[in-house]
Amino acid sequence: METVTTTGSAASRLTQQPQGGTEQVTPGEIENVERALIDASTRVPVLMFYTSAIFWLLVGTLLAAFASFKLHSPDMFSGISVLTFGRVRAAHMGMMVYGWASMAGMGTAIWLMARLCRTTLRHPLVLVTGAAFWNLGVLLGVGGILAGQSTGYEWFEFPTYAGAVLFVAYLLVMSWAVLMFRFRRGDTIYITQWYLLAAFLWFPWLFAATHVMLFVVPVQGVMQAVVNWWFANNLMFLWLGAIGLGTAYYMIPKVIGRPVYSYNLAAIGFWTYALFASWTGMQRLIDGPFPAWMITASIAAAILSIIPVATVGLNHHMTMRGYFPLMRYSPTLRFTVFGAISYSAFSIVGIIISLRSMAQIVHFTQMSVAYSHLGLYAFFTMVMFGSMYYIVPRLVGREWRYATLIKLHFWSSAYGVGLMVLMLLVGGFVQGLSMNDASLSFTESTQSVLPYLRGRSVSGILLTVSHFIFAYHFVLMLFGLGRTASVPTFLNPIEPEDVHP
Amino acid sequence: MKGLLPLFLGIFGTFAFSWTGLIFIPNLQIGHLDPQTEEDGTDAYPSPRSGMAERGRQIYAANGCNYCHTQQVRADYAGSDLDRKWGIRRSAPRDYIFDRPVLLGKMRMGPDLANVGHRVPVTDQNAPAPSATTSTTTGAPVAGASPAPAPAASASPTVSPAPAAQTASAPPASAQNPTPSPSPSAPNEVVTAINGVPIPYTEAWHHRHLYSPRSITEDSDMPAFRFLYEKRQIAGQVAADALNFDESSTDAPPSGWEIVPTYEAKCLVAYLMSLDQSHSLKEVKTAAAPASPPAPGKQVK
């Protein structure tokens, strides 16, 4: 009975309270039981994905903090090959993209798929095996990078053997997810399912095509860089981005208890996203030794991607209209809305830095690091945190123990990533200006960005604190030490006038 | 949205569209380039690197040098790459046809390295003139393209067997001049060196810089790569390739000890010295003199 009572959405309970708890009739109860069964069937694999993801998040954060300090204190540990900046940075990226982001994304995607297909998860052992192999792949990859076997392709640094393990693990996960889609009940396919199905299909094509073009039948010369950035960009948009957007499309309406504002808008947003986002990426090679038309096409696609950004943003905004005060209470909503807004910011920064006049200044500067963190952290990671705050209680049958810890987590994450992005955006701009002034010596351009890099290190400390707080809270939940209340943990005590807008 | 088939086709279609536009068509355009040659088939550029330099590329990639150094010179309309004399022309796809992995880079926390095997040091006023004070290092053969084989073991700084082709009496350091570019530009190097213009980065300079970046450029924020060097007790004589330090230098090993590059360090330096895009390309306008094979490297901004 415990799990049943925790399955309803936070807001439906919120909105019910002032009305004195409307009696649920039988169909509703059946639905609740059904949901509880589905949730229970996803319990082991999803928790395994989450636990692994959070482990990689912690290690990756420590590596990031180390790399960040290394940039302004380059003599730290210079005698140890494993700890040289280039290896630590690559290991950090690998852990965050494949260890944290992909595993958290897959965990959430599996749960969402089961919920939306309204089918219990059969053979969870397949997924557990997939998760185990994926972990092995990340471990091998990171170990390989630290041992000096990086391939030299950004976002694809894992040695080929690690990539092969990841791919096998992925096929296990995907085959299962698509199978679940096959056994879905009901005709309509919800928006979230479009995104998830697309992500699940795009990733293996992308990964395999890149692997073939870089290692099996390698393309010549600069085409490797083209393949490399095509991969990195699409991994961000078509894999992580699609999962992130799909999750936001589920969580926001679910928590506030209203349907999505417009399905048509959502369809436009989805297809323009698929079309334009997959064509961006080459602007990272701007002014390089490539055909100009190719880069221009990507810049145009980046500009056109304002269409999906605007439609998705508008849709979320209209769904949320009048319900924004709920962000005071629901951790899920707060994280998810932060992520959704960051997605817009991420895309707009992406457009600005790809314009040729701007790229002249900020290309080859820390601005690109700001951009990736906007996408990977401010957007994707925050959405994932939000979904975990929603899903984990439904898996373990307990509610989050401390509202204070959630608040601390949110604020240190939000301020941490905000500070980081701000520092790197401004620092990158300053760096670019002094780099383009040929009368200044080159080292002046790197010196000019150092204060900002120190600021970034401060943000790294904030983020480290935030992640350890979250991990601690998660471990409490895992060991059944959460609250046994029937009401979810709200960030603040409910004030009824906020609930009815 | 109803029906799985349109959804699936759309998902596949957008992916295939992106692949066709950004990979397949560009690959038709720039994916099958040959080296450029004169009409009589001579003067091929670029040419594959030597084994050591290729190994050096792996070390460059493995240690993430590409996270801070680019290897691409932008055209005059973008950035100040040419003004900074990071090259005499913009980079072109043909420059990279033998590169695997290609290490173009996307960040400049360090200067561009597209021509570091050819360039002269410009910004180290406070440098202790390393090429003059350090002894010659040996062992790392220069790029396979070099027409004049580097003097294999010129251990003593005073001995300067100038490459046979060059008649001018070269200063000691020019003996280590990699001259990886084909012969036409090689004499130029020697002449400019004689006129008091700084000589290109030498192997000794690179080793010293990798071991202790801030002993050469005070403001450098490059990590030191000390793990590529070995500290050992001097057995009898100081090794020919030992790093040479000023007496005052805090990096100097205690007396009786020496710092020698490992094989990996030598490969890395061989790779760095092989980075040279000074050869003109027909499809790229060289900044000053319109492309003629003996484009004089040094006079061009």
C-alpha cells in the first residue's frame, strides 16, 4: 500500500488538498495500482543506472575540479603522467558524458518508457547486464585515457576496445527499450516517447557510424575532424538533448497536473529539432581548413534551431502559466524548469558564438567550454536531477528525507553552474579580444583569462559540494532511510493560496 | 501523433539527411586528396611523417596537447593568426592528408602549432637563449621530408657540421635546424639566421620547454611534462642528450645527476619539429608573394 500512495503526482495531491481530498473512484485506484506495479518492475535496473551515474558524477566532478586548478596552477603533480592536464580533462569528459549523463539519461528513459507504454518491465536482468557492461566500458575507457591511450578525438577519446564494450552494452539496453515500445498499450504516442524513441535509435547509428569512419575505414585528414564534431554535436543534441527534452515534457505537466499546452506545437518543435539540431556542429570548425559552405550550412542550421527552441519554450511556458509558484514546493519542478530555461540559453549562446563576426573573437577560447557546460550541465544535468527527485521515491517507496538538502543541492548547483558559465563567457570574450590583438604577446591572452579560470575553480568547489550532498541524500534513499510519509517532500511548507492560481 | 512508421521514418530520415549533408558530400569534396607535386612529379607536399614523428603524434594526442593547442592557421579575415606569424598562409585540407588522428584543436590556451617546426621564437624576450646555451640533443631524426638529414650525433655545441647543401657558415644551432620543408626554402633559413634573425625552435628548446615551460616563458601556463624525462646519475660522461640548465636554474638536477629525455619525449619533439605548413599550396594564396615554390618564408607577415 505504501508504494501505491506515493505514485500519484505531487501536484494532483497539492491541488486536491484544499478541496478536502476528493474521493478517488475505482478506475483511479486501478490506475494507481497499475502504476505501482510498473514502477516496481523498473526498480532494480533504474536504481542501478542511477547509482552508477551518481558514482561517475562524483569521480568526474573531482577530476574536473583538479583539471580546473591545474589550468591556473600548472606545476601541480607535473611528474605524474596520469595526472597531467590533458589526460585528466579527457577522463573527466568521458566520465561525465558516458558515465554520468548517459547512464542517468538511460535510467530516466527506461522508467519513462515503462510508464508511458503502460507496460511492466519484462526481463529486468537484461538491463542490469547492460548497465554492468556499460560501467565496464566507461571504466575501461577512463582507465585507457589515464594510461595514455586516448584516441585524440574529442568526446570519443575512449580507446576502441572500450567503445566496443559500450556499444554491446548499449545494444542490450536499446533492444529492450524498443521491445517495450512494441508491447505498449494504447494508441497515442506521447511527446516524451517521440524524443526517447528517437534518442534510442539515433545513438547507436551515430556511435557506430563514427566508429567506422574513424577507425575501421578511416576518412582522410580533416574529414576526421568533420566526423568528430558531427559526432560530438549530435551526441549532445540527438542523444542527451533528446532525452532531456523528452523528460522535461513529461515532468512539467505531470508535476503541475495539467496537460501539455499544445500537441501541434510539440510536433513542430520535435521535427524542427531533429532536422536543424542534427545539422549544427560544423560551426565548431569555423574558419578552419574546410569547405566554407559546410560551415555556413551549420551556422544556418544553428540559427534555424531558434524555431524548436521557441516552440518548446513557448509550450512549456504556456503549460506552466499560472503554476510557476509551484516551483516553491516541488524539487522536480524547480530543477526541470531550470533545465528547460537553460536549454533556451544554451541554444541562444550557441547561435551567438557561431555567427562569423562573433566567432572571429571567441573561437578557440574558453567560450566553447562555457557552451558545453550550459548544455551538459545547466540543461541536461539539471533536468536529470529533477527526474531523479521524482522517480527515486517511486522506486524505493520512501520520500526524500531532508528538504534542506534538496534546497542546498539546488542552490549550489544553480549558483555553481551559473558562476562557471558567466566566468567562462566573459573570460572567453576577454581572451579572444586580447588574442586577436597581435600587438599583445600571446601569453597576455592566456594571462587575461586566468582570473576567470580561478573564478571557475570556485564554481567547481560549489558543484562538488552540491554533488556530494545529492549523493549522500540518494544513498539514504537507497538504504531505505527516507521518510515514510504519504506526501512527497516539498521544499517549503504549503501555502494554499499559491496552489490555486 | 499516431503510428510508429512515420515516426521511425522521420527519425531515420533526419539522421540520414544530416549524415549526407555534413559527412558524405564534404567527403566527396575533400576526402580524397593527393599530395601536390610539380608537373614533373617532384617536390611532393605533404609527405608522410617518419616513424618517430608518428609515434610522437600518438603521445601528443594521449596527453591531450590538442586541448590547448590548435594546429590550424585561419585566413587573414578571421583572427590574428597571420599577424602573429603562426603561418605564412591559411591552412588547407591538403595539409592534413596524412594526419591520423588529425589534431586541429579548438582551444588556444597555448599558441597554434601548425608551423612550430618552421617558426622562429618570437615572444620569448626573457628567454635565456636556450638554443645557444644548451647543448645539442640527439637521437630524434627530423621529419621524413627533410632533404638534409640532421646531423645524427653532434654532441658538442661547438661542432657544427652544416648540412651539405648549405654553403653559408651556419651558427651552431642551425645544425639542428630541422629544415623539414623541401629544399627550396632551406637556404633561406640559413641566410636569415646569419642576419641575426632568431633561429627556429630547436630540439633542445622543445625539450627544455617541455621539461620546464616557465623557465623559457615566464607567463606560460603549460603544465610541465616531467614524466617524459628521466633523472639519473651521470655514468662517467654527461649524456649527449642531457638537458642543459643554467647554473642558477632551480630546475637543474643536483650535481652528479642529469635529466635525459625518454624515447617518448624524443618522439614528441620529432613530431613537433615536423609540423610545418610553410610549403605553398596552389589552392591557397600565400600572404605576400603569390605562390611560387620557393616562397620565402621569413619575409612574409
